[in-house]
Amino acid sequence: MMQEQWQEVAKRLKEKLEPARYDAWVAPLQVEMRGGILHLIAPGRFFLDGLKRDCADDIRREVEAVFGAGTEICYGVGDAVAQHVQADADRARQDERAGRVDGNIDSRFTFANFVVGPSNEFVFAACQAVAERPGEHYNPLYVHGGVGLGKTHLIHAVANALIQQNRHSIAYRTGERFTNELIEAIRTRSTQAFRERYRQVDVLIIDDVQFIEGKTSTQEEFFHTFNALHEIRKQIILVSDRSPHNMAHLEERLRSRFNWGLVADIQPPNLETRLAILHSKAELAGIVLDKDVAYLLASRITNNVRELEGALTRLNAYAHLTRQSISVDMARQVLREQLRVAERVVDIDDIQKKVADYYAIAPKDMKSSRRSRNIAFPRQVAMFLCKELTRKSLPEIGEAFGGRDHTTVLYACRKIEEQRAGDAEFNDEVNRLIKSIQPDSM
């Protein structure tokens, strides 16, 4: 792949430079990629000085257009690099057989180490289906959800599963990088090479696709790239912080195409899932985590898995540096600012009033025996929020709702979790309620 990219650079330089300059400075170069750095090898020191003086700017421009903005270039002298060049050629042939990966895929993120719970099991299953038969199920797959909920983990897990199959070429980009590459391609009049790069892959993954919203040229180019890949049944995976319907400045034709396949959202994990995530991360890191410490973190840090993991990492670092065991007291001391933000006291009465007001019923109906749909459903929502936002037990919550049994509360919570998983609009509704009850939680 590197040799093919350099050949494209050389072709572009040959078209731009006078024949004498190209033959003198570019043609004799040998190239190798080591540690993400492009090494340009000149046959001698005198040659190298002239090359850098006469052609460095042109080379930099074309290398960034083909390899990507920010690619580091290192100039050197040597006459014994043939074996390195041959090794690159061998690796390029192996990549051709094994599948090409264009972009940074984190090998640590797999399906095996993703913690599945009611809030993400639907999108997890969808990602597995795509990894098993790309281009056949859910194309495009559009995954959305808030910050730190596992979207990036899942799409990298898809990519890693496909890499293991050794059959697919994959391009992974953020929306920002895709946009910047297009801008550079337009500036350097290399849009054809840009298009070919993305329209010849088997799987195209765009993370943070909301970045293209409102950018006319990027949306235009992506529209045609989407069509070209979809027509030949190549898999498209899109990731965003919000659904297509909530992207106000997205062109309608793109919004329509984003909804062609499957739109799936990841929701904030419930308490049990947060606890499972903490214990899983602790086990992988070799951290001894007391259950009371885990409960303290999971009950206070409720809507961001990344923040939860960060708290665990900080505790572990402090314990290591001070040679102490992780305890509840230590957690309260080390994470006092973080926990204070999350600790805003919410009681059951607050939740009942907020939910009753939202659904236009009387607060007393929360405790009544009435079972009509317009009363029972808001009551179930309130029970769910009490379980998520307070530290009350199920029996305590049931008692606050007119002396109901804890099994009634458990049933209500499961029902609301299931509806959130299958109904994006309802999930947004619940998130708005959480935000109104606990402003610092989202």
C-alpha cells in the first residue's frame, strides 16, 4: 500500500515538475515507511542538499495530499535500502491478500471485551451481524449516542472482526479528517484520487459524521461516495452523537440515505451494567476493586462510561503512588470534585413531581391505585428514574409509590429499559427528563 501511495506521489510530481527537475531529484529516490514516518532516501549527501533546497515544498504538498495531512517526512542518505524496499513490497502484497486497512483501528477494542447490557444489546447485535456479513445486513449501519457510551469501541470491534477475516479492505475516517482531506484535494486539484481512495473499499467507516453537517462541498462528495459504495453492496458504517433526524443542517438527501439501513442508538448504561463495566476494566488492569468502591463510582457517575473508566484509572494511579489499597475513603478523597458534581441530591419526591408535570398528571397519581395507561406509564417512568438517580432500594421505591411490591418496581424498570432500547424518540424523552431532574448528569 505504501509503495502504491508513493507511486501516486511520484506521478503527481512528474505532472507538476519540469522533466529535468523530476529526473534529477525525484526519480532516484527510494522510500520506506517506518513507525508511521515516510523516509526518503537519497543516493548521496550532495544530492540530498539539492533535493531539499529545490523540491522539498513540492514533495511535502503531494505527500500530504496522498498520505494525509500531517504525514511526517524524514530525509536520509543511503545506498543499501533495497532490502527495506523489498520488505515493503512484500508487506504490500501480503496486505493485498489479507485485506487493506486505511486508518487507525485500535486492536484493543473487540466484541469479546465489550460489556453488554440492556442499554446497548441491540446495537451490539447489529454490529455483530454487520461484521459477519458486511454489505448484506443493515447497510448503512448508523450508530448514535452520547459521549463515552461505547460507540467507538463497537465500530473498532467491527473493523477488528473484519480484519480477522482477511477478506476486506477497510477505510476508517473521522468526519473531520474526511472533510480536511477533501479540502486539501480540492486545493491541490486531486479530487479524482480522493474519490478513488474511498470508492474502492469494501467497508467505509465514518466516525463523528455529524462533523460534515452544514459543509456543502463535503456533503456533496459524501453523497456520491455513499451512492457509489451502496450500489455495489459495500458496507457503510456511520457514527454520530445524534440521530439523522436531529441533524438540522444535514442535506435531506443524505438524511434519507442515512435512514436506508438501520439506525441504532446506544443509551446510558444502567447501574448493573456500569458495575459490570467497572469490574471488567479492573480485572483487565489487574486492579483489586472492592464492591463498595465500585458501587460508589457506578451510582454517582451515571451517564459516561469513559468518565467511569477515567475515575478507576485515577484511583489506581493514586493507590500505586501512595502504596495504599483502594478504599471508599480514598475514592471520596481522590475523586471528591468529580463525585461532588455527580452527587446533587435527588429524592423520590423530586422525581415524582417532575415526571407528573412532564406527563400532565397530578403528583398524587404516582401513589394512587389507578391503572389507566395515562397514569400507569408515567408512574413506571418515575420508578425507573428513581432506581437510576437515587440510592433507594427497590422496596423503598415501591413504598414511595403507594406501597407497591418491589417486583412491581423491577417490572417497571425492565419495561422502560426495553422501550428505550427500541424507541429512539422515547429514549430522547427519558434523557430530557433526566436532564431536568439532574442537570449535571448529561
